[in-house]
Amino acid sequence: MKIEAAFVTSAATARDFPQDDLPGVAFVGRSNVGKSSLINALLRQRIARTSAAPGKTRLANIYRVRRGDRTALYLADLPGYGYARGGDVGFEDLAQVVFGRFAAVLLLVDSRHPGLASDRAAWAWLGEAVATRAIVATKIDKLSRAERQRATHAFDAVFEPPVLPVSAVTGEGLDQLWTLIDKLANNSKPRPRRNHNPPREATPRRRKNSNASISPRSRT
Ligand code: GTP
Ligand code: MG
């Protein structure tokens, strides 16, 4: 299927968003989990900036996509948890702005680290903040068959919906991911606004004492 994609804007405030009413899906996950790489793999071009050094994406980068003769939609690439903080816009503030326009979210988690506290907190928080959400396990190419089986069990134990394994490197899972994105986009109308502020303790944060393998600074 033919895919046309274009970078639209880097958004920091509600005013920056496209003013049409096309649906959109936001990509959320820890820094370095592979959000930008997955967007590139889906769009089959290097349109989103990726890096081995975490924290590259500090605004919400919005891409407009048309696949074949389907209705166009937006994909929003958010900063990793914790890395937009301290600058002009905090991650939570930015996320709330994005969810005000695109209330469908894909939470990306690293298939090598199932059930991290920060990912579980993010999943719970998204349950309050958005209309619809789904989980994707990235970098599945890095797992052996046995590791993959262990990870699948671990994910099943932690998250209620099935976690879709994907790889930006091998392309595994990308067709299923497009199907999932279409489904999310169809339910992406923002909820009527109430108090969207996440409770402090439920907010995903970079943990000071995280071990090296899950530290956002580790090169994964
Ligand atoms: P931030 O923008 O910092 O939040 O990171 P991000 O989530 O956008 O991660 P990014 O796409 O920049 O990828 C981080 C690193 O993981 C890069 O070195 C990628 O090459 C690598 N990576 C991403 N996806 C995959 C994958 O599916 N397989 C493998 N093996 N490596 C991947
Ligand atoms: Mg990125």
C-alpha cells in the first residue's frame, strides 16, 4: 500500500496543532524505547529523528499520513518520560496538550524490560487521561526465542490487553500495528475536559535508583 507522510509541526501548545479534525494517535514511552524509530518504520522513511542518546525529542512532533485511499491521520511523537522536564514545557503538560487533540495513545514498552514500574504507572495514568490506549513491545528482534516467551508471560501478568510485539529493524508486527492504529484513530475523539492532572504518584518519572539496564542513559 502506498504511504505518503509529511512532517507537520513540532507542537508545544494547543495552538500549534493542525486545525482540521483528522484523527491522530500519540506515541508515548520511556526515552530510548524506540518511538521515533517505530514511526519511521511505519512510514518507511527516515522522517522522525532518532538517536542512541535519549532525550532527542523534546516537543511533540506531528506527522500527517495517508495510506492508500484511507482517510489521512496524524501520528504524534512525544518526548520520552522525564526528558522534557525543566525546559519550557514539562512532559505532563505537553502530554495533556497532545491528548486534548489526539486522545488515542500507543504506549511503547521495551520488550526486554516487561513490567517496569514507570510503564505500569504510565498505563494507569493513560487510562484516566485518554479515550483509548494500547500497548506495544518494542525491539522484539533483540530477544531470543526463550526470552521472548518469558517476556510474553511477564507482559500478560502485568497488562490486561495483549501487548503487540514489534520491531523497527525487522518489520515484525508492523501490519498488525497499522490495524491497531486505525482502530485507535477511530476512537480518538478527546474526552470532555475534566481534571486531567495526573496524581503525582501515578506519573511516570525517571527513577533515580533504576539499575543500569533500565536507565534511560543506557545505550540500548
Ligand atoms: P527519545 O526520543 O529519546 O524519547 O527516544 P525514542 O523512544 O524516540 O527512541 P529512538 O527511536 O530514538 O531509538 C532509540 C535507540 O533504539 C536507537 O539507537 C534505535 O536505533 C534503537 N531501536 C529503536 N527501535 C529498535 C528496534 O526495533 N530494534 C532494535 N534492535 N533497535 C531499535
Ligand atoms: Mg524520539
